Amino acid sequence: MTDKNGIYLSVDGDDAVRVIIENNIKIQTDRLKVSDELIGELEYDMSNYEVVLEHISEKTEPLDDIGVYSEEQFSAVSNAALELADGVRENDLTSGVLLRATVNKLLDFEDDGTAMCLMTAMSNIVDALREPLDTRYILYKYLKSRSEFDTSEEWLRKNILPKGYFFRRDYPCEIINYDLFTNESRLSQVYFFDNYTDYFVFLFLKFAEQGRRVLECPCCGKLFVPKSNRAEIYCDRVLVDGKTCKQIAPKLARKLKQRNDPLLEKYEKAKNRNYKRVERYENADENSGVMRLTFNEYKAWLDKASEMKRLYLQGKIISNEFLNVIRALD
């Protein structure tokens, strides 16, 4: 199980064991929850990633008007792509390993010595680096939509299955002679991934099989999976001073009700308005003229706006500071 660089995964319901391989060496084995791994990935701020990716994309432009490309140019693009993957790896080991594995796989091509070959190779690298941005938006959209349906079956039938083309992928399965969960000797199935989208789409499908709910926490604005079927409104993320949204939010909600503050209504409207802008931009053609707002830009804004809302309700900032953040994307 160490002949390929990437991630091996064994899944049992919401439980999974992940084995990370780099340079044909097992560097880490850990247990995780499928739901935590999936939703946790959507919380990483990738706005800087987008900026670096655009810079790499600019490096793929021809060196002159007749479409000349050089090996030095290709080398600069590939090195920048690997550096970007390593930068991601510092904060998000899974994604960084998958990105580096993908780029390395794309570097293994037969060079016929033509400019077209170099152009295609660089384009493939940029497209592979762009995949996580598109994937994160799509998975966030589908997870967010879960709360709109009464049952998991209805969600799958009306929202997921009609878009099934996105989920039709190969998930290579291997048979090994021991169980990753128990280390006992027996035949066991593991899945191998060296691609970001395949890995997280696989987790999404495994999560969808569980029939669990997904909610958006009104306090921090992030998605979470309730731990039980009883009514839950807020998540268990630590928000401030070691206290969670579930502990802090009721008190903030009482303040909100007492103040009946129109500024908080503007915040809620801005959340919905900006998310709709993301949907329009992500679904628009390049020449449609739709105002740019990517999913990662929206998430970065939402995280900051949610924090400012908390500070405003606690009286730690004035209304104009909060209002400026609300209007930041207008």
C-alpha cells in the first residue's frame, strides 16, 4: 500500500481511517469522522490560494504573439504549482497532499518537443489547481440545501440525483490483507485517492448515505451536522473564551430581540444577497458581465461579518464598524 503517493481510506459509516503516503512512505495514519472531514474542509480560507492561482495562470500566457512557449516557462509554472500545494499542506494536510499528488501525476507526460505540448501541460496544471475552488462551492451548495428538505431521501431524489453527472467518478478500490480499523489480519477494502475532487466527492456520497441533517448555525454562519435528532439550532464550535456558539448564542439572541436592531436585519439580508451573487457568478458564462464574487471570497467575508456581529452585540465595536463590514462586498 505504499507504491503510490496520495491517500488510502477505509470507511465504516461515519468513521474512517486515513493513511497518507508521500514519497512511497507512510507519513500518517489517523481516524476521522467523514462528516467532520467534509464540512471542516469548507471552513479553510482559500482566498489567498485564489490569488496565487491567478498569478500562476498568468505565467501560462505565450511569450509572444505567435504562441511561443519555453521549457523554462513550463518549469516556472510547475514549480509554482508544487509550492502552492506545499503552502496548502501547512494548514490543510489532506488537501496539500492531494494537490501535490495531482500535480506530480500531470508532470509525468511525454514531451514531443512542441509548443502545443507545453501549453497543454501548463493548462492541465492550472485546471487541476482550479478544481478545489469549484468543488468547494458545489459541495457547500449541496450541503447547504439539505436543510431545505424534510428527509434525506427527498434531498437525494430532488437535489442530488438530477445533478448526478458531478458524482460519476472512479473510486479505485484495493484489497489489502489487514483491517485498517483493528489491524487484524483479514481481507479488507481500501480506496485510493490522488485527486482533491474525487476524495471530497467520495466523502460527500458516504455522508449522504447516512441520511443525516445539515444546518447553518445562525451564530457563526457555518454548516454543522447535529449530533442527534433532537432540535438543535447552534453548533458546538468554540467561538470565544472557550465557549461555543451553543453556549453564547441564546444570550446574544435575547439581546437581539431586546434591541430590535435594523442593523442586524441588514446583516441577514447581506448574507442572503451575497450568497445569491456567488450562485450567479459561479453559474454565469465568462462574457455575461455578472459581478465577480467567488465562494471563497464570500466565505472569507461571512467569517469576518459573523465575528463583527458578535462583537457588536457585546458592545465592543460601534455600529459604523459593523455596517462597514456588512457593506464590504456591495
